[in-house]
Amino acid sequence: MSPKKLKSIYRSVYFWIFLAFVIRIAISLLPVVPISDCEWYNEVAINMHTGKGFSFDETLTAYRMPAYPFILSKIYDLSGVNPLCGRIFNALLGALAVIFGYKFIKNRLGKQKALIGAIAIALFPEHILFTNALCPEILFAALLILWLLLTELKGYWKILSGLLAAAMVYIKPVALPIVLLPLLWDLKRWKIWLASFIIVILSIIPWAARNYKHFDHYSLTDNFWVNIWIGNGAMADGGYFDPTDPPYKSEFALQDYYRDRFIGDFKRDPLRSFVLIPVKIVHYAIPSLTAVYWGLAGIFSNSTRKVIAAILTILNIALVIAFILKVFQKKVPAKILWIILYFSTVPIVFFGNDRFRFPIILLILLSVITDLRSREER
């Protein structure tokens, strides 16, 4: 093949979409063991597949939102219970993220800059390794870029972003307020964004009603207070740790327990939550651990995974520094900055963890390698 022909192939976004998928498929073939949250999602999906409902450990649950286990259960309906098929689904989502990122940049800056963005997403190591994690991070990150795309449609087509946000809430409740974020940069269309928010609120009523029926609580999830306590209680160190659960059979009784513990700890030391904020931000912004420890669980020795995590962490530190410089140079669009700031409040409220950063990692990456501002924003 001539060099000219090769050059034309490399300049095709379709090549990078295909390569992104191939790389992720290759990663997905590793015999990964679902651990931690991945184990939870996998078990709930199996229970849904076998007709036991949205349950964990033989008990109905409201600990997390149902969309990702539901999707995974439908995959198991087609393929049988095989986590590999869930990882292949994540590989497909990774390729879709390349498409969405390319389209978003193309609408703003044209094909050349969009191709650079597509290449960056296709080859970004942390995003690749998350392919093997049976959790909703890959799905949510891809949909966040798609949501951004929909907010830039003309007229009332923007309401499609509200419909997508409603679906995203069923993946992660942190998506609930994002439909109102455009008010910060597009106030003149406040009616559209308000209508979108109403759509989101209406969409979650069935899930809240389900939880009231089974648990006597109108709540989306029942993991709020335990996470508040982990990040702000007397044992908090700014990051995540596994609490020792008391022997409560009811999830909501457990939450009442952690609520009372947090309130008691806060009364004894009300400044602790504020003192820990810098530590939480460090845990949130710098390390790249989850992708390695979940994405390579059971594959390499612990020491090897530590080396890989260290390499990714160095890369991430460089990325964060470059992004901060871009912000000071005023080269980050207001909407991107507001979205990143919103997701960055999560570790301040709860605890620092690189999983909380993952939904915005592609937006940070794209902001660093291209000037995402459109002509109107410059």
C-alpha cells in the first residue's frame, strides 16, 4: 500500500472508530474477575435475567439505579450469563464515545480538529481499561457527550437533551441536576430547560414509587448517607474505604444508622468536613486507580497493577495541569467548564475518588488537545 493511501486511511475518522473498537475488544477478552461494584452490578443483572427482580443477595434492593443492570440483564438474555458479553458491550460504547466526541468537535471546529479529538479518545488508556469494568462509567461518559451535542440543537429540539438526561438519571442520580446547567450559559431559552427538567422529574416518579412500595421510602437510591459518612464522618480520610456494616437486614435501616453516625460525628467535629476538602480534591483529581484495579482484576499481580496505575496517574497529573492552564488561558468553553465544575462538587460533598472524575475525563481530554471554543465563544 502506498504511503499516500496509508495517510488517507489514518485521516479517516472511521479508521479510528474501528481501531478504538478493536483495541477495546482485545482488552475485553482478558479473563477479568468482576470485583467490588462490578460484582454487584453483575449479580443484580443475573438476578434480573433469572426472574428474581432487581435484587442483590436474594433481597430486593434500591442501593443503586437500575438502568445498567437492566441493560446487562438483557445482554445475558441474548447470550447467557457471560460477563465477556458485557465487556464487549462496553467496547461498543467506547467506540460510540469516539463518534460522539468527533461530532461534538466537528460542529464547533471542523473535521481536522475533530479527528484529533477522535484519536485522543480512541487511544486514551484509562478509558480503554474501563472497558473491562462491569459498571456504568463507560455508558454514562458517552451519554454525557451526546447530551452536550443535543443541547446544541436548534429550537425545541433541545428538549431531546431532557429526554436523554432522564435516561441518564436511571444510570446515575448525579445526572438529575445537569438538565438545568444550560441555564448558566443559555438563560434566554430558560423555558426549554425548565421543560426538560420537568421531563426528568416525571421520568423518575415510577422508580420512586417502586421504592416506596417495597421500602416505604420515596427515594432513588439508599446509598446517600453511607457515602456522606465515608467522606465526612469521624473515620473519613478524604478517600473511599469499606465501612463495616452493622447487621441490618433493611437497606434503609442501614442508611438511618449511617445518617445518625454522620450527624453525631458532625456535632463532635463540625470542621472536619471542611478540613478534608483539599484531600478529597487530590483523591478525585490525581490518581488513576479504578480503571486498573477493576479493569485488570485477576489478570496481573498486585505489584504489576501498581506500576500500571502509577504510569496512568502520571499521565493524569499532566492532563490535569494542562487543563488548568487552559482554563487560565480562557480556552475552555463556559459550558464545558460548568459541567466539569458541577461533577467536581461530588467529591466535596462525599469523598474523593477517580470514578467521580470519569464522566468528565473525556471533556478534560478534549479541552486539552483542542481549543473547544466555537467562533462565537472566542
